[in-house]
Amino acid sequence: MLAVSFLLAMTLARGLAYVAFGESGSALAQNWPAFWLGFRFDVRVVASILLALLVLGSVRWFDPFSGWGARRFWLTVLTVFSGLLLLVYVADFLHFRYLNQRLNASVLGFAADARISAAMAWQTYPVIQITIGIMVGVAIAALALARSHRRTATAPESPRKVIRFAWFALAFVGCAVGIFGRVGQYPLRWSDAFSLRNDAMANLALNPIQSFLSSLSFRSSGYDLEQVRTHFPRMSAYLGLPVSPNERPSFERHVPAKTTSTTRSAPPLNVVLVICESFSAYKSSMWGNPLNTTPYFAELCRDGIFFDNCFTPHIGTARGVWATITGIPDVEPVETASRNPALVDQHTIINDFAGYEKLYFLGGSSSWANIRGLLTNNIRDLQLYEENSYVSPRIDVWGISDKNLFLEANDVLARQTKPFFAVIQTADNHRPYTIPKEDLGEFVPVDLPVADLKRSGFESNAELNAFRYTDFSFRKFMDAARAARYFDNTVFVFIGDHGIGGNAGAMFPPAWTGNNLTCYHVPLLFYSPKRLPAQRIHSVASMVDVLPTVAGITGIPYRNTTLGRDLLHQQAVDGGRSNVAFVVDHHSRSVGVVHGSYFGNHQRGGERTEVVWADFTQPPPGSVPPSQSSEYTPLAQAFYETARYLLLNNRKRPDQPSAEFAH
């Protein structure tokens, strides 16, 4: 009876997840493999708790029918289990809404910033109603368990020991088989979900308890030096390095200053790098989203150098900031690299902008994810502006509004007397999707039918309006900057910190939705109308390429220890045909690369390897050429192993002292 009740509840939860998050246009019959595999995952969880009840309950002192104490003990245990089950499923549902991933051990990263995470949850979700709902659910479960116990206790028991033993043995074997999960040499594992048709089906199949507990084992930092050496010839060819004769491979290369039409001016070019929260490409106007959410930014892209095929290595803001500043993908499996004290010492090309003022603007607190440690420990003489640095009021957990952040940053930049490298990190395009009341006169929210929202990749009007407010903030910033003296001698760089998983529908090839490329595809714009000719470039680009490209535009000499390359230089060399964008999915333990017209994705430690068409500018071919299929897995592994190595081997030089060490 207990097994049936728990399994029915879990199956119902999976059905609700299918209704809420399932692929549009995906028939229920197509998803039966996911439901069946998910049921087997559920059986593992239920069988584990029932096996404990069966074994311990066979001991007289723990027999739930032998006395009041044992009865209360087991009713308490099962009630607590029911409560935890309900709590985990609620957290799983909200986690999937937030990151398009089932609950896994990466959620522990939020606990490291408990105050900020709690404030975000409070401002985003009806926490009180959810808590009351969980309490009511637990109370119902407790009453149902007590009633079930009474009915079972009054049922007649067979007087024959052999029959009772047979039932015990049958139940024991049933639980053991349920825990093992399959008939075969190896048990059922959570990674088996990723052998299904696509990631959407895998997410539907997963059980959040097993997913969370299984992913706990992939938390350690480190690298395999032999793997780094093995892949070094491939990486050295890509990065333009000599094959290293040394015991420890070096990825350092020195790029001399260059003079171009852009750099002949005096004084040196300023840089304003804008890291845009959740700036997902398919939701924006540059690719023809029907809701035309970012018309102003689309106008900027028409007047600048716009890379429309750019990808971030991962999802998550902290990881995006890390990859942008260091040029190294954050391949830490659970905790972000910024939270790991062993990785706090990193070289960044920003320090090669000699004679420049270094400024960083963030509307909230830089203690979130220990971003302060990454920034102040590695960017020399950094001027960090964060909460309490501004006159504008806080509007939510993320600090002041993006519009006010831009305007206050512009006021600071307009007062600079030396060249500067400034970073502005936005946050409003993020739950709780706050639109400041002061802007509701000039910015007009829209209210559209759910069908129109879903068709264009949005889940709610709140999300849509936050995305539109981002475009509004860009316009206010650029209008203010144009009135300042620094504008004509500045290159503005905009890049999304990551995308948002969702249904790209007919706007992009199926790989964008089925293989979660929507999580990684973001705009990348270099804008300086007096210095850079307008062009739209379709060559593959990566977030790790940003700083080398900026250094190339400004013409400074720099030391490159990143996995990135100067995109404009590479465009002149081979039209960007050799460019690669590395992608890592910590949830599915897969690594992949976008190269040319394809996305190759490989599950580490598994057998799943896919190469899919990923070019939105032309129709797909009839089949994937075998010669192309074979190159993606080793290339993805080369980037992954090299990134693991560089995280621990990218230290600053002694002449680049730490400004501050922050835990």
C-alpha cells in the first residue's frame, strides 16, 4: 500500500511536469519511454525506504505492530519522508522553471549565498502559500499513514511462519530488484535518462532525489595531466602554440601591439563591457522574434560588429562572469569556480590594459557567489561599485534597477580623465522581474495571451516585460553616453551572461530546443560607430573570445592564457571557419562544441554522442558527413581537459599583486 501510494504521487508529479514543461507539439505517446524510465527511477527511491522499513521492522523492537513506541517511530519516519519528498518535488519544480534543469547538487551553490538566494525566492515566489501547501500536504500524509497503519494492524496475520517468511523474502527481493533497477550487470543510473531521444525527455524521466544524490559525487576539482598532454597537439594547433616540449604544457602566448585604423587615434580607446543578464538570443529581435522584444538593441547591432552565432560555455551568471573575465570555461562540476578558494588566483587580460582605470559596476552585492574575490583579487587597482555605492534606491534583491545602474555608471565614466576599462553587469532580466515604478510612465508593460508568449519563447508576461525593460535600459544608457565626451572614443561590448532554455519553435533549427542550445546562444556586439565598420558576422564565437578581441580592437600588447582568440583577427585569417565554441552541461555531464554548421555533444562516461545541424542561416543537409561526425568528441574533450587544467594553472604573475583576498 505504501509503495503504491508513493509511486502514484511521484507519477502524478511527473505528469504535472510534462504538462507544465513538456515540449510543445510533443505527443504524450512519444514520451512514454520517459515516463517508463522515470517510473523505474521512482521505484528505486521508494524501494530504498521500504527496504529499510522491511529489514528493521523484522526486528522485534522496531516492529511497527509490536507496540506504541515502534508505531510512533515509523509513523514519524514515514511522515518526515513524505514531507521531504513533497519539499524536494516543489524545489525541483521551481528549479526547473528557473534554470530549465531538474534539481541537482549544483543547488548547493545557492546555499553558499543563503541570504541573497532567500531574498530572491521571497520576492519571486509565493513563499508563504507554498509553505502552507507543504504543511497541509504533510498533514494529509500523516493522517493517511496513521489510517493505513490501523487497517493493516487489524488485518488477520497468517499463523504459518513459512508463509510469513515467503512474503518477507518476496518483498525483500522485490525491493532489491527495484533498487538495482534492471536485469543486467550494471544498476540503473541517472545518466541512463540521457540516452533518450533528447534532453527534454531526459529531464522528464529524472527523479529529483536520485538526480541530486547522484550528482553529489561530482564535486571535486582537479585535472588529469596525461589527458592534457594527450590533447595538447589539438589545442596548440587551435590556439597557435608551439608543441610544448615541457613537462607541464603552457598555453601562454604574447600578442604584440598592433596599429589599425581603430587604434591610430589618441587617446587610447576606452572599453565598456556590458555583461547582460539572461540575454537569450532567440527571445530577442535580432533573430526575428515575433514579439520584437529588443528593437533598440537590434538597431545597435545593425550599426556595429555583431556576431550572431555566439555561445557561452555554460549557464549561470557566476560562471558567465568567470568565463568572460578569465577566458576559461568554468568546468567546476557543482560549486562555481568563483566559490572555490583554490581557484581565486587568476590572470585576466584586463590587467594588460596598462594605464587604464579599471571599474566594475554591479547593482547589488558582489559577495554573491564570491564574485568580489574573483574581481578584486585579480583585477589590479579595481574600483568596484556595488550596493551602497549609489544614490538610487534598491528595488529588489539584485539591488538598484538596470536603468539607474547604467545612468550612475555613465556619470562616473563621464568624469574620468584617463582611459578606462569598465564592466557593467545587469540583473533586472531575472526573477523576480521587477519593473521600477518610476519607469512605468515611460516604459509601458504589455499583457499578451499565454499562447502568444509560448510561441515566442516566453513563459509569462513578467518575463517578457523584464526582457523588454532590458532594451529600454540599453537605450537610456546609450542616449546618456552619446551626450558624454568619452562616447566617440569608446568601444562598447555587449554579451549575454548565458541564455535561457526553452522552446525556440520554428525560429531556429530543432537542435536549439532539443539539444538545449537556447541555454547558451547569446548576442555578442562590438559597437563604436566612429571606429568600427558595421557588419554582421555569422562565424562561431564564444564568450571566452571577448577579451582577446577587445584587446585586438584597442591594439594593446597582451598576454593571452585563455582558451579564447581574437575573433576579428581570425576573421581576417580564415573567415572564422576554424572557430569553436565549447559548451559544458554540468547537469547531464556532457561536453560539446559548436563548429562550422554542427553541434557535437558527448556525454562523459557514457555512450551518448550526437552531432546535429545547428546553422540557422540555411536548411539542414540530408545527413551528417562521417568525416565531420568523428571530430567533435575529441575536440570537446580537448577543451574540457584543458579548461580543468587552466583553472588551477592560470595564476597571475608576481608583478600583478592581489588587490584583496576575499572568501
